[in-house]
Amino acid sequence: ENERVYFDSDWEDADGFVVAFEWLSDIDGLLSESGNFSSDTLSVGNHTITFRVQDDDGTWSEKATVCTDR
């Protein structure tokens, strides 16, 4: 509880640039729309976190997923 967790990402778009970010938790829902952020308000539990980006052509990437124990 009240432990700060850091989320960092690397991204690139070969023919343009990234315009949107999405971090989701299966417990807490939308966590952030920033490329990098931190939080100390995650609910206690096993989270499945997904991350994806959208490029300037409007295409979303595949989701990257990680499971955490909070």
C-alpha cells in the first residue's frame, strides 16, 4: 500500500511519430495517457498491465502486457 510504482516505455514510429499512449490495469482501469508516469494509488492485488501507442496515421500498436504483484 502507498508504494510508488514507475512505468516507463520506449517507442518509435518508422514513418512518423507517436501521438497517444494508453496504460490499463485489469483492476484499476485506465492508469495514464502519458509515455512515462508513476503512481502510488494502485489497488493492492495482482495486476495485468497493458500498454499501447497510437501513431500519427491513427494506427494503434499491439498491446504489450505484464503481470505485477502489488
